[in-house]
Amino acid sequence: MKQLLPWGLLIALGFVVWSAGLFERFDLEVLRKLVEDAGPWGPLLFVALFSLEGLGVPGIVFMLTAIALWPPPLAFFYNFLGAQAAGVMGFGYARWIGREWVADHLPERVRRFEERVVERGLTTVITIRLIFFLAPPAHWFLGLSPVRFRDYLAGSAIGMLPWLAAITFGGSAVIDWLT
């Protein structure tokens, strides 16, 4: 039952947003005004919403929103915080929901791989982030693995930086060129 609760809450939230007609009202200027009116809570709300990426919401939606709302250095900073929050959300969700079950059902060959993950946790996480970036299954895989949280957090920060920089600064340049 506890596995279904987060999904039920997410579906309920989506239904409330849809039934309130908020999707029809979406406009970049309205969003920009909403963030400005929220003051310092605007970026915090953005990071909190970005954390839903860890449960499967496409991260590019949030990254492009940041590019449209803030100058590139601020967009990069908020995208970095949001990506880290999303990773922690997905990692924590997988670890909380499934780590024990996975550990009990692993074949011996995979157990040897797990030992290497613990020994080389930071390098493993950096490599996975460089290849898979913000893919939610990467959060979940790492959450189900025995990697230490500190290695996960540091490795994610390092491994995501090139992607975040390319998307944020490259996307900003493309938007400037198009407008």
C-alpha cells in the first residue's frame, strides 16, 4: 500500500490542476509574473516542483522553464538545485520502496557488482550521470544499489554539471537567437 501512496497523490494533484483549468491558463508571462510575485519563494517552489522529475516528470520541462524565466547564470543555478532535488527524490523513493527486496533477490553475479559499486561509488555515480543524466531510471537504479548517499550526491553533482551547462547555456543562446 505504501508504494501506491505517492502515485495516488501525484495523480490526485494532476486531476486538481486539470480540473481547475490551470493547463489552459499556462502562459510564459503569467508564469514569470507568478514567480516574481512569489519573491524568494518562487525559486524554492521551482526547485520543489523540479524534484518531481525524480518520480518520472520530464526534467526538460523544468530546465526550459528556468531558461525562459531567469538569466542564464540563475537558470543554471536553479536547474542544478532542481536536478539535485530530483535525484534525491528518485534515489530516496527507490531506496525506501525497494532496496530490501532487491537485496534479498540478487543473484551472486550481481552481488559482486554491488561490492564494486560500494568500493567505487563516486566513480560509478559520475559515470552513470554522464551517460544517463537525469533519466529517472538512473535515480532508481542508484537508489536500489548499495551506493553510499554521500557518493550519490557528490557523483550526481559532478556528473550532471556538463549536461546542465550545455542545456541551460546552449538553450538560452538558442532562445536568444530565435527571438
